[in-house]
Amino acid sequence: MLTAHDEKSLALRKHLRAVARVNSRVPITVEWVEANTRHSVIGYTVDIGPKGCLAIVPQGFAIGQRLRVLNMVNKEAADAILIWRGHEGRAGWELGIELQNAAEAFWGVEF
């Protein structure tokens, strides 16, 4: 039997998969503010879409965490929100990141 959390997670995954996505490994920097101090970590995407990405980052965050994502290839930056957190693997956490008002050229590809 699915819990309410499991049902919400499945609905979110279906929604995310309904949007155009491309398998693409793009190096990114994820920034956040904690205790009035700006922090950052380097990670990479697994897939990208016009509204966000699935990324591997060596830092776990709480769902709803406000972030800033920097595409290290073209130096575009956008505010973002963590909408999904998967498992922690050797390279880091699986994170579903939703971009907020990102430029169309954020990923450097057309969808």
C-alpha cells in the first residue's frame, strides 16, 4: 500500500517525465545560503529540461530548499527550488531541481 508521500512522489515523477527532457551531463554549481553564509558545491546533470534537471550533487537538501544553479558550460545562472530528492550514491544525492524563470538559453539547447 502506498503512503501519501509515495503517491505524491509518483505524481511528481509522472509530471516531470511529461515535460521534454534530454539525457545530458552538464557540469553545474549549486549555491545556497545557510546562516547568512553562501555555500556552493559542484555537481552534474543526468538529464535536463526547460523547467529543470535531475542532478547528482554531493550535498543533500530538504525538499523546498531555495537554490541557485550555475551552468558551468555557458555560465548562465538561475534561481531554483529542490522538488525531489532521491537516493545518495557514491557521487552524491539524486536531486530534482526546478528552475525559476530561467532564460531559454539556460541549458544551451532547444527543447
